[in-house]
Amino acid sequence: PGTLYVVATPIGNLDDLTPRAARVLADVSRIAAEDTRHSARLLGHLGVNTPMMSLHEHNEAQRVDTLDGYLLAGENIALISDAGTPLICDPGFVLVRELRARGRSVVPLPGPCALITALSAAGLPTDRFTFGGFLPAKPSARRQTLEQWQCREETLVFYESPHRIVHTLEALCDQMPDRSVVLARELTKTYETFLQGSPASLRDRLADDPNQSRGEFVIMISGAPKMEPSDEQTMSADELLAALLAEGI
Ligand code: SAM
């Protein structure tokens, strides 16, 4: 059988496509793309005319057998999404899971990914972080999600749509007012911007300059302050029991 190559593509700047990705996209017999019209621009830029087929969240499950049929016939296939790394908040998980279960060869070609790109230049701790995907669209669910992550000490990272960025900053003003937030906007593009500040200062900044809420965003939030050792639960169960007994509880 052939191989499925999972190929990362640029998140803005087309020069970020790796030479290996360009070679694979030219050499495979087919490319499964999230939106074939969108990806036609990338292939046109590369001068590649490999046939494409669509693979998106609504047809992914049905495409598995077809694509596996091509692999069994010895074809190599590339999977790409509209931007960045497939499967990262993009289609491909069902396909990769099924093909792996069937013992097919699945090979990743690393490259751009908005969350890693954003973290690499934000100036927030990156030794540990939690990626929460897209924040929920509904305000109540969004607040609930933020509440859920509120006590985490590592950096929090979310993808966010431009329509909701101001609402999210408002929710952060209430829920995590003292945190340092970094907005990474339009990464690798002409208007790439990193804005850093408290939720309130960033909300005001976006209100003053609506251009700052246009485009694509990664939102990063510094983790909760580390608990002082005195705050931590350091007693063993025996110590706790002894303390409670001593108190006569
Ligand atoms: N698979 C992609 C990746 O590897 O990053 C993510 C796809 S997801 C559908 C799209 C979201 O990623 C956008 O809404 C935005 O939050 C983020 N994103 C993608 N490109 C970006 C860019 N150039 N600058 C900032 N954020 C970006």
C-alpha cells in the first residue's frame, strides 16, 4: 500500500511551506484538501497540478474507504487543510485514526501551526501550556470554559474568531483580571501584531483601534500564580487525621 502524508501548509506566508512539503505535494497521486478551491491557490503558487479531492468535517467518514482504496492500489496521498497543520482544529482525525487502525503508513510533514508559532514569540512561559482549541461561541459556555481553566498554572492558549475577541476579553476582565494576555494576530502576514497587557488594557486597545480586531487570532493567557507552599495541601492523610482528632472533630 501507499502512504498518507499529513502535510502542514502555511498560515499566511507562502514561503513557509517546506521544500519537503512542496516535493511531496508534487509527487503524490492525489491531495485530499479541506477546501479544494482554497488550496488551488497554494498549488498554483507552487506550479503543482496534482488532482485534489475534498475532505472536510461533513464527508470525512465517507472518504476513508475511498482513500484507503487508493492506498491499497499503491498510490501515495497527501492530506492538507486550509492552513497550518491538518488535524489541529482541522479535519483529518477520523481519516488518520482509521488508516492507522488498518495498519497503513501515515507520515507527518511538520510545518506551520498557529498555536506553536504564537507561543514561540509571545514571551509567556512555554515549558507547559494547555491548548483549549476554539473557545465556545456561546457566552455562557465560553465563561464556563474559562472558569474550568482558571486555576491552571500553565499558559493557556486558544484559537479565537475576530467576531468574538472583544467578548472574550470582556469575559477575561471579569474572570481573570490580573493575568497577562497576549494576542497574536495575523501571524506571518503583513499585519502581524503581538499585543500584550491585562484583559482590560487589551479590551480598551481594541475599542480604540478596530483594525486590531480584524484577522485571525491566537489568544494566550498567563497561568494562575503558583500557590505558596503554605497554601498547599502538604499534610499526609495520617497527619490530617491526627490534626482533626486533636481538634476534637
Ligand atoms: N490547523 C491550523 C493550525 O495548524 O494552526 C488551525 C486551523 S483553525 C480552523 C483556524 C484558527 O487558527 C484561526 O481561527 C486562528 O485562531 C488560528 N490561526 C490560523 N492562522 C493564523 C494566523 N495567521 N494568525 C493567527 N491565528 C491564526
